[in-house]
Amino acid sequence: MILLNKTALVTGASSGIGRATAKLFAQEGATVVVTARRQAELDSLVAEIETDGGQACALAGDVREELHARALVDVARERFGGLDIAFNNAGVVGDMLETTELSLSSWQEMLDTNLTSAFLGAKYQVPAMLERGGGSLIFTSTFVGYSVGMPGMTAYAASKSGLIGLVRGLAVEHGARGIRVNTLLPGGTDTPASITNAPDATPELLTFVEGLHALKRMATPEEIARSALYLASDASSFTTGTALLADGGVSISRT
Ligand SMILES: NC(=O)c1ccc[n+]([C@@H]2O[C@H](COP(=O)([O-])OP(=O)(O)OC[C@H]3O[C@@H](n4cnc5c(N)ncnc54)[C@H](OP(=O)(O)O)[C@@H]3O)[C@@H](O)[C@H]2O)c1
């Protein structure tokens, strides 16, 4: 139980990587505040965690809203006494269109959901962690735009690369006061957001995407959750300001 006596906030917890991470953090002893927009999915996650003997509470809302970012931290303080870990993971891939075809509203939606939400999260999470004498902030980025350019994904890449600058700034702003800040960069992961699970996806597309990775497969959400656990826990106590690839070698594969 490496997160015993810790309280963690997990965004994007209704599905995929966030859901798996909330469950893993709870299994490792953390009390967990979970959020996303879909209340029913959050309720079933809380029920699962409680059935397993853990403690969790849900607050549904939109990560693009400042009031929601503040309310989440208030819930962590009121229900569990404070905040030690924040996994800011909610994100969308958005419209996959070439840049010249992309609307300003699509671009803006991607930046709001993937990047501005991270700023809003940090703005309220950092003071709460300082009250506890430190903590660990983690943001979910991606290899797309970091190590690989992908057509039709420029807004996604720009929003997720922005997280890396945000993290480096936050890490030096607050490192002296015990706060570590890192980004996690998953490779292709088998979640509803993956293009391999789109309604028009074919077995050939899955084989193609798997083949891009050195490991010749995609990750499970649980594998990415274990990397988030590393960044959340004292196992990474001297790690801050980094972009941690958990990408199955998609960044280095050329075969
Ligand atoms: N799957 C991959 O291959 C992959 C690879 C690299 C990085 N990532 C990143 O990993 C993160 C998790 O994605 P996933 O693959 O686990 O996809 P997912 O299963 O679709 O999960 C996305 C989560 O984000 C939440 N979300 C989206 N927009 C939101 C909003 N405006 N307000 C609140 N919550 C919102 C969704 O909840 P609601 O719909 O209930 O609001 C959902 O819980 C994302 O940041 C994604 O970019 C994924």
C-alpha cells in the first residue's frame, strides 16, 4: 500500500486510463476524489472502489470550468482533509482533420479541455498540496507531438505539448516547497478514446497501430495506471519536471 494516508484527485475517471488509475490508487491505500462529466460512470466507479474496501467520492463536472476545479479541491479538503496527489488526465482527441480544415471552435475546444483545464487544476491543487507540505501533480500528455508528428492531430499535439511547458514551469515554481510535477506520455492505449475503437475502425487499423509500437501491441489502461502510480508515489521522489514516456516504444520504432 504505497499511497496509504494520501488523498488523490483523478480527472477523466469515468473511463479508460483515469478509471484504471483511480482504482489502482485506491487499492494502494489512497482516498480518491474522482471526476468527469458522466455521473453514472463515476457512481459505479465509487461503488467498485468501496466494494474493494477503498474510499472514494465523486464530483461530476467539466474540467474546462474554473469553479469545478476549485470545487474538486474543496471536496478533497472537506471529505478527506486535504490533497496530496492530482492526476490531471481528462482529455479529448477531438476532430481528426488536417489543420487547414479544422475550425477555430474545434481548436479552441481542444486547448480548453486538454491544456487550460491543466492550468485551472494546478491553480487550485498547488495551494492545497502546500498546506500538506508537498505533493505530486501529474498530467497526461502523449507521444503525439512530442516524439512523433501525426497528420490530422495538430490541435491535439499542440494542446498536449503545451502541458510539458506548463509542467516545467510548475516544477521550478514549487519544487523547493516539496511539490513534484510531471507529465505522463502514454503510447496507444486500448480505451474508448483510441482510434482503434472508433465505430469505423477495422482489424487492419488495429494491426497497423499495434505495429507502430516496438512491443507490437497497445497498452492496457492498467499498464498506464502503473506509470501514474510511480509518479504519484515516493518511488519517484527525485523525479520532477519530466515527461515520462510509457509508450511501448512507439517513439523509437521505425519498423
Ligand atoms: N488512449 C490512448 O491511446 C491515449 C494515448 C496517449 C494519451 N492519451 C490521453 O489519456 C487521457 C485519458 O484518455 P483515455 O484514453 O483514457 O480516454 P477515455 O477513456 O475517453 O477517457 C477520457 C476521460 O476524459 C473525460 N473528459 C473528457 N472531456 C472532459 C471534460 N470537458 N470535462 C471533464 N472530463 C472530461 C471523460 O469523461 P466524461 O466523458 O465522462 O466527461 C473520460 O473520463 C487523455 O488525456 C488522452 O488524451 C490517451
